[in-house]
Amino acid sequence: MADQVLADTRGYTSREWNSFIYVIYETERFRSESQWRQFLRECAVESNATIVVMSGHPVDRAARKRAQPNKRL
């Protein structure tokens, strides 16, 4: 996965753009967002690039509802 991100970052370089945002959609946690940012810096990706990590875990609404305490009005 990291190789794919680096391949993408090498293709997007331009002096005309102020910043780059890379979005990673993870179905399972691979790295934290801070680890991804550090990885970009270690691989000499431009400082005007940042990364956003989104989790793809589905929400089990029934389980969440069962875990919430009963509220009395």
C-alpha cells in the first residue's frame, strides 16, 4: 500500500498548485494518520502535501444502540 501512495505522489508535482491532499481509504487500519504523514516526510514528498486517512469499517447500528445506556426523559 505504501508503494502505491509513493507512486501517486511522484506523479503529482506542479509549481502551479499550492498544496496536495492525498486521501487514503482503509478498510482495515494500516497506519495512523500521523504515521502516514511521517512516512511522506521520510520519503521526501513535498512539504505542501498532507494526507487524510478514512476508515472503512461499517457501522453496526444495532450493536451501537445496544451499547448505549437507556435514557429516561
